[in-house]
Amino acid sequence: MSGIGKGITTASIGKILKSRGFRVTAMKIDPYLNVDAGTMNPTEHGEVFVTEDGMECDQDIGNYERFLDENIPRENYMTSGSVYQRVIERERNLEYDGKCVEVIPHIPEEVIGRLDRAAKKARADFVLVEIGGTVGEYQNALFLEAGRMMRLQRPGQVLFVLVSYLPVPKMIGEMKTKPTQYAVRSLNAVGIQPDIIIARSVVPIDEPRKRKISIFCNVAAGDVISAPDVNSIYEVPVNFEKDELGKRMLEKLGMKSRKRDLVSWRGFVGRIRRTKKPVHIGIVGKYFNTGDFMLADSYISVIEAVKHAAWFCGRKPEITWLNAEQYEKNPAHLKELKHYDGIIIPGGFGSRGVEGKISVIQFCRKNKIPFLGLCYGLQLAVIEFARNVAGLKRAHTTEVNAKTPHPVIHTLPEQMVNIKERRMGGSMRLGAYTCEIAKDTKAAKAYGVKLVTERHRHRYEVNNDFRERLEKKGLVVSGINPERNLVEIIELKGHPFFVGTQFHPEFKSRPLTPHPLFREFMKVAIR
Ligand code: GLN
């Protein structure tokens, strides 16, 4: 089922194989019909991750990048929608030579073709393919079929790993293996026998239950890998190796490790465990609530970037979710922001919570609370500054108020057409663009270089018609895109740390190399 850690499992297996000297890449298959993840509400599907080459994809691609410390290209993400779209396109182009185009084999063949292309592009020894969804549901059946076909066509080259949840019901107090047995039966029904079973549970799986799974699910007991809940996801590769997962996988493929190098990763995991002194960061957003539950998945890369930076500075990250709308209903809540060492306003869309975020920004600016604004966070910081410092009382973004007399944030001309014709899928300013850093700024101090590239996902921009006016009042534009003269970073002088970015630095933060801006923000927050 979703949320038990298939993404982390995939990323961890990748990490292990890489540590054993192999070239690895990872792919995600999402079974829904959306062509990419860009059109989905983050409350429903979690964060939309953006690759260097501008693909809007599932958050798991972010996990792969963070664990493998490599950029994943757009080819490594597919949905049922994108696969069908391509097959139909090819049919329209007469590429099937007059044949009847059928779900089987043409859809699985398209999938297999993509796996091969990804392998080739990465020159990979291993391609890890994560199939989203649950065994037995209709939506992913064709992807399992692709896997089955591959194993048939390439004996000894394909392994199947099942990630299964073993509940420990409170009233029984015992770990139950039955759901795993049924999952394996369902897999068997589509012609697949798992080689390895990852036993996800709150606690480590014990020997009697390993034996039980072995007998009922037709795998060796040693191929049942313990995967208990952990404090930090980064412990998972280390845990898997306790059960010799890497060795077992390689043996099945008749291969040998080329080296063993998980040293720096183990060191990092050890550091995480040892840091006790906290740093308190508040994240102000709106994609939290699903029914009675709170969801942190919508901002997963931001959270991970905060953690990387905190651990780097020797602190334990304590992150609190702050709902933007509460500051609209009751401005008295603003005072509570003083309890945090730093505040982040991440990306967002639309009008809900916007005024709340703007009042949070004003509070951080006036009370000198370290502030980092990401994308919408930058845009709203510019609006706050325009309204409350530059005297443009009705300043706004045209995203929220199309008729504002002071559109300090507006669309680029090409985006007007997209919006008017409702061409919304995959049409934002996406992926990496260069940013030139201005001298003697906080950005310059953080990056230490003049030219950087950062990843984008937005339709709106700072309006250059207002730039001079805002700069005269003290807004510092510390990063611009040189090709099109677009504002990329803003900051304030005379404030310990007040920085906004039009891009999403969180996508480029890695466990052992935190993003420079998050790192600087964290240093100042701690101070
Ligand atoms: N809604 C804003 C835009 O489209 C910001 C997007 C974001 O925060 N990713 O420009």
C-alpha cells in the first residue's frame, strides 16, 4: 500500500548497490492517468518534485536523488497517462505499420523500451524500477505484466522485490504475516514470484515469522529482510545491509561486489543519532489537512533540506507546521512566531492562506526572525515589502487579484497565452535556469560563486516595472537570471537573514551537502 516506504526502499537498494561499486539509476512508475504529477493537488499526492531537466514528478524521484546523490533525468518517471499518450501518438504517426494496436503487448513494450532507454542514458549496471500502487489493483497490472515479460525475455537479469506491511494489531500484540501471504498470492496470479520480501513493520521481524513467510511465500528465510520503523529514513540502507541485502541480490544475479563503501553514509547516520540539541523551525503552509490527519508529504523536499542543514550544523531539527489561515482568523497567533529560530514559507498556489502568509512575513521582517521564502514565499515577500515599506498599499500578484493597480508579481507574456487557452499541464517555467549572484550579498556569502543553476516551477514573476521603486526603498535583488533579466533572489539589509528565492533550492539539497541557502539560514537561526 502507499506510504509504507517503497520509495525509500528503492532508493536504499540503489544506495547499497552503488556503495558496492555499481552504476545505478532509479525510475518511478505511477499508475494514474495524469500525464505527469504537475496537475495534482499536493494534499492528495504529496509534493511535486522537479528534476533538473524540468519534469514534474512524484516525490520519490526526490528520494532517489537524495540517496544516490545524482540528478535523475525526466525519462526516469512515467505514468499510465504518459505511456498511453505516447502509444496513441505513435499509432497516429503510423509507427505500428498498420497493425492492430493493443493494450498487450504494446503498452508493456512501451514501458520496457523506456526502462532500456533509461539504462542506456545512465550507462547503468542496475535500473531500479519502483511500481507505485498496490499488488492486485487494476491500475498497475500492465506494469507488472511488463516486469513479467522482461524476466521471461532476460533470464537472470531481473529481480522482483516485494515491499509488504506486517501489521502488529494492538489488541493482539503479535506481528501478522497473512497480508503478505495474500500479496504474494496476488503476485503469483500475474506470473510473478518475488525474490526478496521487505518486511515493513513497526518492529523488526523475528525468526519464527521469517520462517513462516518463507514457507507460505516461497522464498528463503534469508530473503525476508527486516525493515522496522526508523527515526531517520537515512538509516534504511544501513539496516538492510545488516541482513546482507546487497550480497543476496548480487548472488541471485551471479555477480560480485566491486567494492564496499558505505563509510561516509554510516558516519552521517551516526551523527544524526548523536545530535540532541534542537533547532526550532516553523513552516507556514496550507497543504496539511486531510480529514482528521496532518500531512507533511506536501513539503517533503523542504523538510529534508531543513534536516540536512540542521544536521550539518550539529543540531536536531524540530519542525512545526503552521497553518497560514490561522493568522488570518486570529492575528494574535503571530506573536507565537517568536518561539521559532527561523521561519520558512514554501511554494504554493492560489489565494487560500495568502494574507496569513503575508502577515507572517511582515512579522518576521519587523522582528528580525530569520526568514526563507521559496517561490511563492519570495513573491509574497515582495508583495509585503511593496505594501508596507514602499507604500503601494494594494500591491498584489495577478494570480490572486488580476485587477490590482500595483501588480508587483505578474505573468510572463508566454504564460498569458497558456492561462487563456488553459494549457496548464507541464507549461510552467520548469527546471534549471542560471542565476547570477550579486556581490556583497547574503546570497553571495552562501554560494561563494557567481553563477549557479537552480530549479523552477512557477508561472508568475517579479514585475520589472516595479523593481527600481522597490530597490530604492531597500529591497536587494541579489540574484537575477541573466538571459531574461528576471528576479531570482531577493533579500534585505539590516536583517539577520531575510531571503526569498524564485526557484526551489530544496530540490538540490543532499544529505551530505546541504543547500547553501538552507545552510546559511540555519546558521543564522541557530545563532
Ligand atoms: N503560484 C506561484 C506561481 O505560479 C508560485 C509557485 C510556487 O510556489 N511553486 O508563480
